[in-house]
Amino acid sequence: MGNSRKQRIHELDVTVWVGKNGLDPVVDELAERVGAEVVRTRGHTAVFER
């Protein structure tokens, strides 16, 4: 049985500390560095997909 894209993304666990200015200032740079696309941001969480 194949997992849906949403389920596979949800099950990943990665923590990145980005500093007191939060996620927004670094999200695009981080995506570029890891060769990923930003799928969604919400609060202090960003979802990337490679």
C-alpha cells in the first residue's frame, strides 16, 4: 500500500533552529540550500519537499 504525499510529509521529523526572528526570514534560503520546495508554512513550522 502506498502512502499519500501528505502522509509521507507529515511523518518526517526534522528540527532546524532558525533564531529569534523566526522562520519567515530563512525559509527560502533553507529551501535553496537543501534543494527542496516549500510546500507550506504555518506558525513556527515549514514543510519542504525534495
